[in-house]
Amino acid sequence: MASSRLVDRMTEILGPEGVISEREQLRAYECDGLMNYRVIPEIVVLPETAEHVQRIVRYCHDEGIPFVARGSGTGLSGGALPVESGVLIVLSRMRRILEVDIPNQRVVVEPGVINIWVSQAVADEGYYYAPDPASQIVSSIGGNLAENSGGVHCLKYGFTTNHVMGAEVVLPDGTMVNIGGGKAPDAPGYELLGAFVGSEGTLGIATKITLRVVRKPASVKTLLAAFKDTEEAGDAVSGIIGSGIVPAAIEMMDSLCIEAVETAVHPGFPQAGAVLIVELDGPEAEVSSQFDQTIEICEKANASEIRIAQDDEERALFWKGRKAAFAAMGRIANDYYVQDAVVPRTELGATLKRISELGSEYGMRVANVFHAGDGNLHPLVLYDNDVPGEAEKAEDLAGEIVMTCLEHGGSLTGEHGIGRDKMKYMPKMFTTEDMDTMQLLRCAFDPHHICNPGKVFPTPRLCGEKPGPFHMHPVQKAGLAENF
């Protein structure tokens, strides 16, 4: 239970309605979307303004108390896992859209704003916010920023980092700074915004975020193609990209995933070993020509069936099936462990074959749904947590899949982050010198390691000092703020 002093100070800042300290209530915040790791925080606080966040962080800094920021809690890497003796700062009440500036194609939001709300706010003006993770109806912009989330359309439009133009940030010592260009296309000086986006909450807390919105394309065409297996579907992907076409999205689902989504949301997908959803957008003449070419490539790859969305309603049904994939697994398994790793497109076939072999070796089912266009895999290891040892076996299998991706020239994460889940694999991809160099950046922002500690790196990496109260000389603090 939190000390009375901590509770009193947080209540002074937020009022009693903004503080949670009862153990049974705290349990609601013990994990994010990855439920294999659970920690009950010392206290949960719910700020409503940037000033609240600043005062909370400054107190934590002065008292040497670790803190973790959390949005909607939909992350899948344990990135928002609380610290047992720390403060969990939940930003879900900071959910205002502060400004919509269509002439400059900018929207300014607080971190608790839900992803889909941004597109809804500008839809009548013919614009939308491009990054669209499968969780976009529940995930928050602050969390998307922390993990550099992608989504089904990231192949053409890029990840969150390509659409965040500026941010107001509370640093780990309580200093508030602005980084990035905001409404300007670019900002002078160091590219601090690029370092901050995707830093998994280890460098500070964004309290205001400036986003870039884009105009809706003149034409959109979507098809669903069925194949005998993932290898044939992979051939189609290689053919499309190799021809010079850059689709807005290419998504693949295997037979197990198709079974789950059909049971859950009934999108009417064909029975097949794999399906591709391919979407093209842009000028009407260009889309029409490339769409015909895409159909030809799918036919050459032995597609058994090709369906073309005839209207927005049918297109939405295709995407409903894809975006329901994770949640739908509950229809065919009690539990699942989702991984997130990347391989070159040319290695998709060999990697998927090895994942299938690993599933057989472990005696466990693995469903595959992924961003085929950029090789970002999301294998879901299905298990039953009520069976002793199955959760541990599922985690071991997921680890084998990560190692397989590395062996095929891939990387540890595409969009879910390292968090708590994949820290142990960092030395498999990076040398000690690499990680020590990365730590230098973290130390520049958080020299006392109190901001989301215990994430990303496999062993504690401090900055030559023990965590604790940090008293910077006022002149030094002013100089640091000036550099931002």
C-alpha cells in the first residue's frame, strides 16, 4: 500500500477522485495487453492537465520515486507494466482534441485521445489520420507515439513517427519542453522528436502532440485473394512489390486465423490456406491500371478466388475481418501469446515454414496474421493457461519464433516495442557496445533511471549514479531546457 505521504501529496495535486491507492482497485492496472507479466503499482494517478503531469513527475524526481506512463493499456510488449514501488500515471483523462488546423494539415491532441477520433474529427473536411493499428478504436495517441505504432496502411504511409510533427514533453525531472516543428514542416537543431517517438516511455511523457493529417485519396480499390497456402500468397506479395506497385496495404492471414475471424465477426472469407487483402489508393487512373496488374499477379500466383470490394461497405467488411484477428482468437483458444518481429519480404516463405515446424515440435497451434508488405509478422501462439506449464511453453515457443526471424535477417519488433517482453533478446541483435551507446541517449533525458525503468534493456543500465533524489543546479537546468 502507498505511504500516506505519497497519497496525501498526489491528492493535493489531483484531488481524491484522481488518486487510486486501494489494492483491489490497483489490480485493474497490473498489466497491459500482454497479460503474462503482472505488477501491482504502489499508486495510480489520473491527471487531467499537463500541469498535473508536471507536478507529479517533479515530485517523483525529487523523492527518487520511479514512475510509468500509461494510456489505454492496449500495448502488447509489457511497455506499460507498472513498477511495484512506483507511481503509474494514467493519461486516459487527457483526451481533448485541442486544435484542428486544416489549412496546415495539423491536429493538436492530448495523449489520451483515441486514434480513430482524429480521423473522425477531420473526416468532413476530406482528411484522415493515416497510422491505423488494429487497436485504433481503443488505443491512444500517446501510446501510439511511445511504441511508434504502425497499422495495416503503414506500407505506403509510414508509422507514427512519420505523422507526429511536434510534442510538448514533461522530462523526467519535471521540466516541460517542446520538441519538433509543430506546424512547421521541419525544425532546426537536433532531431529530438525522432528519438522521442518510439522510445517506449523511457525519455519522458508527451502531454500535447501535433499530428499531420492527409487528404483522402481520390480512388480506393480493395481485393481479397485466396490461396492454397501462405507460400503461394507470399509469391503474390513478392510479385506485387517487385512490379513497382506500392499498395496502401497488403495483409495476410492463414487458415487458423481465417477460422477464428469467421467464427467471431463473419466477414465471409473463403475457406483457404491463406488470404491476402490488398488495397490500392491514389489518382483514379493510376489505381485502375495498377489494380488490374495486381489481379493478374495474384492469378499467376495461383489464387483460387479473387473478390473485389464493390463498395465502401464491402471494403469495411474485409478490414473488419483483418482488424478483429487478435480478439477473435478467443473463439478458438482460451489464451494466446502474440509476438511481433520482422523479416525481409523475400524470407517470408522460409520463416513461415519454420514457424509451422516449431508449432509441431512444441505441439501447439500458431495462427499467423501480418503486414505482408513489409514483413512484419504477428504470430499468435494458442494455449490454455489452465493447463500447468502451457503458458511457459507458449512463451518459449514465441521466443523461438523471434530467434527464427533474426536468423532470417529480421529484427526484434516492428511496432509493438521491446518493453518487458523482449528485453532478453536484445543481446541477440545488439552488442554490449551497441546497448551502452543507446543508453547514453537515455541518460541524457533520465540520468536517475526513474522514467519507466526496467524496460527495453536486459540488465539494469544506470548512468554512473544510483537512482534517487536529483538536485540539478538551476543554471544547469536552464541550460538543459534551452537545448530542447
